[in-house]
Amino acid sequence: MRRPGDWPWEEVQDALPFFAQLAKDSSRLGWGAWLIIHSAEKTIIGDLGFCGKPDDNGKVDMGYNILSGYRNQGYGFEAVQALVKWAIAQST
């Protein structure tokens, strides 16, 4: 797996404490950060994820970032669509 030079590694490091919390509450698995990987290039091109598990009304906050060289090519749309599909499947 290749990590481009413009990958915002500092931002990813800020999210690492979330993974330590999984040892205490495994139900949080998947409700944090995900990487977006360009399969043909085997390169990390972005990240996306939730700001935690759904609230009592089933709502979640989601965000994403695509590296500038890969923007406006549908990768963000595809990644968000896949993650929404995953989230919906968790409630079934």
C-alpha cells in the first residue's frame, strides 16, 4: 500500500485514540475512521468516517476527505455511498 506524500498524516494520528477505545467497547467498531484506497493504484487517496455510533434517533455525523489529485472523479461519492450502505446494514 502506498501513502502519497500529501497524505494528511497528522489528522489521522489525531483519530488514533478512537481505536484504543475499541478495547473497551467493541460495538464502536466501524463507527470511526475508514481509509479510501484506489484499488488499481494500491494507494490511499482519502479517508472518511463517522463521529461515533448513531444517537438515540439513529442519526450519525459523517465526514470525508479526498486528496486533491483524486477529487471530482467520483471517489468521494462512491466511498460515502458504500459507508451509508454499511451503516444501514448495521441496524438490521
